Amino acid sequence: MRHPWQVLCIAILVGSLTLVGCAPTPTSESSDSTTTTESTTTVNPFAEYTPRLEGMAKVEMLVNGESIIIELNGEEAPITAGNFADLVERGVYDGLAFHRVIRDPEPFVAQGGDPVGKDPDVPIAQLGRGGYTEPETGVRRDLPLEIKLKDSEEPVYGRASLDPTKVVLKHEKGTIAMARSQAPNSASAQFYFTLAELAFLDGNYAVFGKVVEGIDVVDNIQMGDRIESATIIEGLDNLIK
């Protein structure tokens, strides 16, 4: 049974985004065409989705003049990691703020990445609903919820509330995952660092990497701090666009 503060934190995390635009197709209603258990039932409908990361990569993020090294796991979360790597390469995260940092009553997350925050005149309190808009089409990029289960060849797409004991990429302290609205396929650009082990989020949010250096920098992030820069320092060749 979840502690009341965990329920509140989930509500805050889910409520951080408002679904805008169209989710990718097929959507979560087409679960009969995705991998839904430990075994592969049919062909993965997102096999050709791009951008994607086919392998591992590392990103250096500078916050308050200090370095955070993030390892992106494209082996277990190719679409989610690929999206983040693509946005890093495009410079989307440079200058964006951490608009939600929760440490009380217990450490939770440091969340940022709302592209609306590119405008310094937008108050921090108004951030949390934006997503990335494709410049070529003017359409918001929404991702399929992607969670890999043990003994499964492909991730499960578009389904939340999966068995947390079978999730491969878990919410350990220092992981990075995508924030979303109540709609499973609504993550876009906003991400969060976990400030503690948050097992109650496993099976509901897409973890796609972890902090391998600079966890002390993450621990010191305050609401309003900005990402000075984010750069792919390793594994760029694994990014397919």
C-alpha cells in the first residue's frame, strides 16, 4: 500500500504536463499489436520509430557551473533515450529551468526540460505544461510510453501500471526518466532526476538512463536553476534520426 505522500507525489508528477497535440500511432489502445508480456507476441509497431538510440551514449549537463554525466540506455529504452539525445543535440535543453524540485517530506525528484522556459520572461511557476514542437511540421512530439520487462525481447509500449518487479530500468537514486500527463503516450521533453529510490514509480514512467558522475550536483539542484548546456560526449554515432 502506498504512503499518502507517494500518492501526492505521483499526482504532482502526472499533473506536471497537459497533453497537447497527437500521440504517436498506434496508441495504447492497440496493445494487441505490441509486446505485452515477458514474451514477444507480435512485431514491435515502433521498430522504425525515430529518433532512437541504438546502444549507449553519455551526455554532459552543466548546472550551476558543475558537471552531471548522464548515461543514456538505448539498449533497453531506444525511443525514450533517442528522443532525449536528439533534443540534446538540437540544443533544446540549453537554458531551460528546473521548475519542480521536491525534497519534503522526503526526497523525490528534480524536474525540468519544459521548452516554454526558453523565454526568460516566463515565470517558473508557469512551467510544467510544455512539450517539444517539431520545427518542420509545427506538431508536438509525443512519445510512446516505453518500459522494458525482464525476459522480454522488446519494450512494452503505451501501457502503464506494469508489474514493477519485472521492470528492467528501475527508479533508483540518480536515474533519469520522462515526465508525462495521465495519458501514457504524452511524454515529450520534460524529464526528471530521482533524488531517492522511488520503486513506487516503476512500471508507470519511462526510465532511460542514470547519472554516473555528479550525483552531488543533482542533490543540490534548486527550483529555478537552469541547464547551462547539455552535450552528447559519447555515443553520438548510436543516434538514429
